[in-house]
Amino acid sequence: MSKIQHDIQQALSYVKSGDTVLVGGFGLIGAPLTLIDGLTEKDVNDLTIVSNNLGESGKGLGILLNQNKIKKGIGSYFTSNRDVGDKYQRGEIELELLPQGTLAESMRAGGAGIGGYYTTTGVGTDLAKGKEEREIDGVKYILEKAIRADVALIRAHKADTLGNLVYYKTARNFNPLMATAAKTVIVEVDEIVEPGELNPEEIVTPFIYVDFIVKAQQILTKEGVVSV
Amino acid sequence: MTTQMSKAETQHMIAKRVALELQGPCTVNLGIGIPTLVAEYMTEDNIYLHTENGLLGVTDVEEADIDPNLVNAGKLPVGEAIGSSFFNSSDSFAMIRGGHVDVAILGALQVDETGVIANWAVPGKNIMGVGGAMDLLVGAKKVFVTMNHTSKDGSSKLLKECTYPITSTRQVDMIFTELAVFNVEDGQLKLVDLMPGATIEEVREKTEAAFIE
């Protein structure tokens, strides 16, 4: 069966209300803007979104936020979208704040079959509250649980039709980790090529992780997000 | 003197002073704000910049060459140095947490007299972001902090104890303000330099934390 989906809504049929969804990107950079745009048109709600930020005000995941489709956000830096603070203040969204390295590592662990791990990050701070602390070889660590999700929506530069992926500059960020940590992985790319056209030494995400591929219709340019 | 300088001039003065402490070869992670300006004043060769969103080997970029998908952690456009590499967020924080980054330069809201800082949350306001601050504090071999010596109301930001939530129990290594430079030695602040125009009397008056002169 081909992994290529020409219909964005068809690809998004795997996202159900109440799902936990990983969404790639550091702000809008490396965010799957076409798939996010598709979610804004889909009748779905009560989503738990795991993403570094919840977009910017009125952009990317920020649109989904304003449509009240997000029940909970798990991320490291919601500050980039002032609407998140307003919604939180009104009790309209739950937030779980994690250090950025912990957010990344929790998905790496989730994708690698690891249930949790001990990290030095956060020890002795408010973000360690309620987490098990343990001393190993004289160093204090806290227990962080792995993150796994129902669906991952990610952004890469190129895919071959098998689903092997290469990324572009700092648009890589969380995407390769998210590719490993969800039951269904949908990737949005600039270009789809035939198997053999990507150098095996350069493939960052092997096809085993990827379920569906769509072509990007919304891209980030110097002038902002444009439709192509 | 410092009151006559614009905010930008003061920030550049601090950044320039921090740059004097960087000796290559080393890898440095720059935070948002004043730390970002430090790059403009680095004169040593072999200083490589790491940005936690996934690039080792950051340089500045000409306006014409700006790429919206090539940015630093402050989402500002940057360039790629010769010998640079891209990696995912987990690898990037493995470099940080694993002790492979030599120096992290961060902003701070408060520092206590043992060198513990607070820079991610303010009581009474929504806690919205922590980013990579906690990871950098536990992992970087050295941590330099840039900050204003006092708040807008004139109260000291160098305190006996932080009143804001701390970012880590780790003590930083150096503190740079518009008035003074401190080393943290054996859990105590030690004044090592006065900034241009500052006097020891002014530093004493505006510093609540105990420090060694």
C-alpha cells in the first residue's frame, strides 16, 4: 500500500477526539503547517498536544488553540503565544511544562521502548515537585516518564516513497524524535522522490517509522506562511 | 555614568565584557537577550557556538542570505559556520546535559549570594516557559550570567536568597552586570571587576548579597 496521501483530510482521519498528538517544530520552524491547517478544518476536540510551543498567536497551533480543540498542552515554552496564558488564566486549557531537553528525551525514550529515565535537569526546582528523586553514584536525579502518543504530525524536507526522510537545517528539531514515538506517523515534505534517490548515509529517519506522506501546501518563507 | 547610557549601550557594554572571558578552543551556548550580543565581541579563534534548537557552528548571516528555516534558539536568523552540523533536539540536549558544552551564557532575573539563579518564573504570574535553561544549568561546564544589577524600582537583583523559583541548585561561575563582574568561588560571590563608570560605593549600595571585595 502506498504511503503517499494526496488528500490531507484522508491522512488526518487517524486523528480522533481525545487523542494525544505530537506536533513537530520549534515555533513555526519545522512545524507541519499543512497538517496543522488540516486539523483546524477537522471536527476534532479534546486533543492533548505535545509540542515545544503552541505556535504563535493566530498561527500554526495557535489557530487550533483559538478553536478550543486543545484540552492540554505539553511543552517547554508556551511564552511564544500570549493566547496560551490567557486561556490558562480562564481555566480553558491544562498545561504541563517540561524542560526542553526533558521534552525531547521523553519522546526519544518513548520511541525506544524505555518507560522512563533519571535526569539531573530540574532537580531541586518547582518542576521536580511530585517526581521521584534518586541518588545514583552520588548525583541526584529525578524520574521522568517517557512520552508516547496516538499520532505524530511531523515535517521533513524530502521523503522517498518508502518513507525514508531527510530534514532541512534547524527545521529538524523535534521531528525525528516524534517520528519514533507515535502509533501513526504522518509526515509533510517539500519533495517526494523514488527509493534510491536519497543517499542511505544521509537518511535521518528510516522508513520503518513513517506511515503516511503528504506534500506540503503551506510553507514558511521570509515573508511568513504562504500557500503553494 | 550608567544612567546616561541607553539600554542598548548598557547591554553591549556587558556583552563586550563577557566576551573577554571566552578563550578558544571552546563551545559556547548563548541565551536570548544580552548573551546573543556576546557573539559580536568574540575575538578569539576557535570559539564555536551551539544553539539548542539543533546547530553546532552558528555564525551571523547577511540580510540577503536569510533562511527562515535556519535560526537560533531566539528564532533569529543565523548562518552556518564552516564545520557546522545539524542534529535533533534530543542530541542537542545530550550535548548540553552530558557536559559537552564548555560555557553557557544566560540571562537571570535574580541571583543569590551563593551563585544560585532564578530565571524562568515570576511568582503570581502564569508559568509559561522554561525552554532549555534548566538543562544548560545542570550540564554546561561553566555558566556565565548576564543581568541588570537592580530592578526598575532600584532594588537589588543580587540577593541574599532568591525570592523567585530557582532554575537549578547549581551555582553559576561568573556574574556580569552593568556595574560589576563577580566570580563565584567556594559558594561566595567575589568582586573581580568594576564596569566602566561604576564605583565600589555604588556596587556596595546596590548589592544586597554579601560579596568579597
